[in-house]
Amino acid sequence: MNQLQALLNDSLIRTKHVENAAIINIKERKVCASTFGFNVPPENALNFISTFYKNLLQVRRGGLCFKDKYYKCVRADEHSIYLQNVDGGLIVVKTKAFILVATYRVGMYPSVCVEAVEKL
């Protein structure tokens, strides 16, 4: 396990703030760390990068598909996107070098999930 995986596990998963998480390296355009068993397909990683640089308004209006599930946009700005569907939600946060993607289940507090991911 590398340091980024340890950070995801210690800061998000063990605290039960999110269900799964992954970190995408923007420059390398690929996932560089993820929690155990959480796979972000390459096309989804590229879609998240593109969303922040080209399609943010479109995501605000129309939502986003991730792993063949549709998520409705609840909140979006230049640094974070918060999406929901009937099964749970998806939080996407951008820094200068990385994009952090996290999922949570129904029954978890979305505001706590968003806050935990943004702090990380």
C-alpha cells in the first residue's frame, strides 16, 4: 500500500465518512491510488478531468454517469462536484494536481462526506 492509499484509508474509509475513494493524477491522466476493490475505469477518470476543465456547466444541468449509473448534480463549483442517485452519492474534488473521487451509500450524511473529502 502506498502513502496515498494509506491516506485514503485512514482519513476517509476508517472514519466511515465515505464508502470508497480514488485519487486521479491530472497530469498523468490516470488513477494513482484507490481504496481496496474500488476501480475507476480509465474513461471515467478522463471524464472527471474533462468535467472540471470543459463540462462543469453541463454537469450542473444534466448530471454525470459513473460506472453506468446516473448521478444528479446537487452542487458544483470550480473545485468540487456533489452528485446523488437513489443508491447514494458521488463527491469529486479537484486540486492543482489531483482529483479525488469518493462514493457514499444511502444513510450516510452527505454533508459530512463532502466536508471530509474537501478537507482531505
